[in-house]
Amino acid sequence: MPHTRSALDDPEIAHAVEALWNYHRLDNGTDTRTDVGIGLGSHDLSVATTTAELYHRGLFPLIVFTGANAPTTVDRFPRGEAVHYREHAIELGVPSYAILVEDRATNTGENITFTRDLLAATGHQVHTVTLISRPYQQRRARATCRKLWPEVEPVTAGAQVSLRDYVANIGDEQRVISMLVGDTQRIEVYAARGHAAPEPMPAEIRDAMTLLAARGYTDRLL
């Protein structure tokens, strides 16, 4: 079969995308015990898979899946992201009693605040949390949690997969690269707006974002 050309075949684009991918991936929650694992809703079912894997490794005794729907997820998860995540985790052997569902959140800030409120309302005292998200959402998830839920110490995790394998799994290279660019922009914009704690951004990361935006990956820019 003929090779379908990928944007990642362009060395300049590949270098920029890898830089953003590595910047956002923190993965400091893959071996850390916490009070609760919080699976952040999105189009990516690997969030639920990763959450189930970490639960089975004994890294937390309780899971909260959080997320309603977005225009990009309503077709895939018509009953809501968190509901489908819960069902998937149960299929993977997580007991239903270990899962709480927060099904109203429509953005990362609401994922954090609605989960915080749900845990308080159900009598759970939480001091440490593992935020499980798309691999490239980890830095923004941590920054959001630090701003909106400063009483807890967050660590983060995502699917342990390479950039190229992740793109292949999602099946939409344009979307993944655009999401990376958008999440990078949001690190600074959301901190400036008071929605997230500040995060360092090296010059090479800003340059990579600028290059990719100039190459047309602007679908997720604010």
C-alpha cells in the first residue's frame, strides 16, 4: 500500500510537536499513591483505561469520573463522558462501588470544582489526588487544580504511549496537533485570567507553538 504522508514526516513539524508533547506530559502520578483518582472527561477513552489500570495497581481506592459532553464527544459518548468512562472501567474489572460519577462538567475548571464538591458532599476527606487525562492535558490539569483546589496536592497521569502511536490510535493527526497547540496557549492565557496557576514555559516551547500555529494548526486556539 502507498505511504500516506503525515505532517510528522516533516522534521520541523515533528520536532515542534514532540516538544509540546513532552512539555505537557508530566506522568508523576504513575507510581504515586493518592486518596482519589480523577478521570477527566474527553473524547479519549484511554483516560478511563489508564484510570482503571492505576486503580488495579492500588494507587488509589476511589475513582471519580467527571464530564458531561462537548460538541466533540456527544456522538461518541451520548450519555456523557463520565458515564461511559464508568462503564468502561467496570468492564475492566473496577468494582462499581469504587466509582463516583460527576456528570455536569463541561470544561477542566468545572471538572475540578464539581469533583471537589462531590467528594465533600459524599463525606470523603481528600488531601492528594491523581488527575488522569489525555497525555497532553496533564500540565494544564495540574495548573487548574492548583488554582481552584489549593487544599490538595495533585499528581498527574495519562496513557503511556508514544506521540506517533497516540496519533494513530486517535486517528486524526490534525486534531491532535491542534489540541497540543491549543493546550499550550491555554497554559498562559488561563493563568492570566485567574483560571489556573502559572506554569513555566521555556522559549523553545513558545517557539514550537508559534511555528505550528503558522503552519495552520489553529483549530483549538482561543
